[in-house]
Amino acid sequence: MKDLLLRRVKVVDPGGPHHEKEVDILVVNGRIAKVGQRLTKGEAREVDHAGLHASPGWVDLQAHFRDPGEEYKQGLVNGLDAAAAGGFTAVATLPSTEPPVDARASVDYQLRKAQGHAVRVLPLGALTKGLKGQQLADLYDLHQAGAVAFSDDQHPVRNSRLMLLALQYAMNFKGTVFSFPSDPDLSAQGQMHEGPMSVRLGMRGIPALAEAMQLERDLALLAYTGSRMHVAMVSTAEGVELVRQAKLRKLKVTAAVAAHHLLLDDGCLRGFETNYKVMPPLRDQEHIEALREGLKDGTIDAVISDHRPEDVEHKQLEFPQAAFGIIGLETSFAVANTALRGRMSVRRIVDRFSTGPRAVLGLEVPHIGEGTMADITLFDPAIDWQLAAGDLVSRSHNTPFIGHRLVGRPMGIIAQGKVVLRIPSAAGTLA
């Protein structure tokens, strides 16, 4: 890569040597060569953007790239491009592809295809074979191949004994099991959050109870085994409180929230716009406030994109027939920052994108310091902007945020010896 000199950058890196300092950062051959004041440029490309911040690279814990099987929605490389545009230097990829990631070859496929990209892929292995919830996948073999944790995506494991076995087996190699907390019987055929708005719109609701019931069971199994579990998405006040109490009991549990659940409520569905149809569904303000508070007090460890590309044939349908899911990699920071502005400091918001996700997966935090390989996200937390369709890198455009004004924006990444910039004066990719 070409050398790069970042001017007047505010560092957000708790635990690092330059936290909350405004410095110049010189990157040479992918390594941080110098951090200081008024550094000399030499042959380096210079970037000077008012309000530019830098933090350890962000990690997304849950993205669906549809590769292999549905590359027309989004291939893996296009997904990694979208991740870079969203400020992520690493992305955990969901196993619900065709075929699912339930064998070593599927992990190998992702790792090979991601080689040479600025963004690192972190494959999630399937928890059960074929994501069918009937038989455990070969978790250790997947782990040996490079799977960072295990998930059946949005397929809750109905069989309690199977979930128990998964937690027990993963303990042998300190593996983490993802739980999707939604009772499949209580949520069956539901289209949106169950409440006054679902009654008004005449749609079948998904009660908050569905999340609480499944989560209570999984936490009971976790307590019994002493294993490690991650709550893939919490969306209700009841879910937040269950995780909070589990942490007070010293259970090895972490939790994440999707960025859109922090900003959007079920009232957005008044117009039956299918780009607001997500799973778990958008909740009401009471639940949103609980999610924000859970993020603030540390009950929730990470903010995720839950990036789910869909083409128009699966989204532009009558609401009950439309697929669940929106894309989120490119907007998740801006959405979360907009929702939390004035409630949480920039440092704590960034922590939920950088340090928090790494703690879930047991990854080391790449601090910003001289001599280290650069793994950096560049962002402006105060810029006010409007998302346009042309801003999206993702092949699919199923997002409700086009035309919305947001606060805070990723400006680029430096990772794996590559630089990807979206700063207007310096946009582009430096190999």
C-alpha cells in the first residue's frame, strides 16, 4: 500500500497510548510508523479532514452475504466492500448460505474468497447440520477450520437437550454458542411487534414474550453448563433485564442489539413499507428506551448491523409475503450514533463497535500505537448527512434509511495492508 499521513486525528482508543489526543498518524507499508505532532509528509499521501476521528477497527458480529447460493443478492466480496464502506475491518458472516456453513469446506471457501481484501471475514459455523435443529454440526472441526463461533442464525434451537449438548460440547475448546431468542411457536406467522399498532394495522403480532421465553430457557441451560453464550439480538425490555440479571449472576453471557432497533419503532409500519420489516420486529418506545439504557450500562456488549440483503422480488411484495431483513453495514454506526447522541459519549458508542464485539469473540484489540499493524476505522461523529441510494455499495438496496438524515459517518478503514477512504477529498482505495 502507499504510505498515508493522517493529519489532526482525534484518537478514540481506551487502553491505548494516545486516547483522546489529537495527533498525526503516519502509516507505512500497513504499519503505524509514527504518531505525533506536525509529522513530515515525505512521499506519503496526506489526508486532512476537520473532525476526523480514529479508533481500533470496528467488528460486526452478524452479517449475511448470501454467498454461496444467492450471490445475485450479494456476494461475499461485495459484502466486504459494503463492510469497508461502513467502517468495519472485520465481519462475522452468518452460516445460512446454500449450502449452510456446517462443514470445513464451507469455512475454507469463505476464507479463500476473502483473501486480499481490506476487511477480514470471521466465519460463523452452523450450530446444527443444515440449520435444521436436529443434529449438532461438527463444531470442533468447524472451529479448527476457522469458525469463530456457532449460530443457527434466526432458527432457534427448539430441542432443549440439543442446545444443552451444544453448550457442553463447545466448552471443550472455549467455543461460543449464539442464541437467537425467539420462541418459534409464539412468533409463528407474526409480521410485526404485538401491541396497539399491530391491532390498528390488522397484522399478526410477535409478542415480547416470545423473546423472553426462549431466552429464559437458554440462560437456564447456560447456568447448568457453565459454558459461553452470546445473545445474537436482544430487542425487548424483558430481554435486556434477563441478560442484566444473568450477568449479575456471573454467567458467561454477552448480548448485541441491531442498530435499527435503537432508532426505529413499530409506528414506522403505518404505511406497510416492507423495508421496515425485520426480525426481531421493530418494537415500541418502551422497549427502545430499555435497549438504549442496556447499551449505556453495559448490559448489551455490542451494536450489530444484522445486514440481510434482499432483492426487489423478495421485498417489493404485499407485507405478509415480503422477506424479513434490511441491509445495515453501511449505516449501522450512523443509525446508532443518531439514536444515542446526547445519551452516550462517542467513546462509549465506539466501544460497542470495536472493543465490545471483540470481547464476544475473544479477539485482541488492535490499539493505535507506533510499531503496530494498522487496524483502524476513521470516522466523523458529528457530520450531519443524508443517505442517498448512490451512497450504497451493497448490491441490494433494501434499507429504510434512504433519504433519512443521520449524524456521524464512517470515513474509511486501514487494515490488512490496505486503505479504503470515503473522505470526499481523498476517496478511493489504496492497495
